[in-house]
Amino acid sequence: MLELGREVGWETLEKYTEQWFDYSEKVMVAAIREIPSTEIIATTTHDPFPGVPNGVRIKIGIKKASAWARSATSCRPRWR
């Protein structure tokens, strides 16, 4: 990575990263908009480990409302 930064320049890499996140965010939002409004609930059990011989039961719920895609916020990480 250091060699790549020296070769193409850190400013070029930073600009490329910003453009890539802009692109990927647009693609992600477009894909989410195609998903119908729904609610999904799933359960699973994490592997057993010392002190928890039967594992840990995990339940998660995800709800996608159509309004989400219209008000999506930036998914870009905050580097600074």
C-alpha cells in the first residue's frame, strides 16, 4: 500500500477512494430501493465456548420501509 501511494500519489488515491464510495453508495441505494418493504426476523446460535456450553442464541430483526431509500444518509466512513 505504501508503494502504491508513492507510485500514484496519496492525493490521487484519496480522490479515487471518494469516487469509489460515491459510486458504491449510489449502487447500494438503488439496490435497496428495489427491495419491497418488508420485515425479516432471523435467529441463530453462536458456537459454544467455555462457560456457555449451548452457545449464545441470537435474534435479529431488519425492517426495510420504502421511505428509507429516499432519506438514506451517507455510508462513507469518516477518515478524519
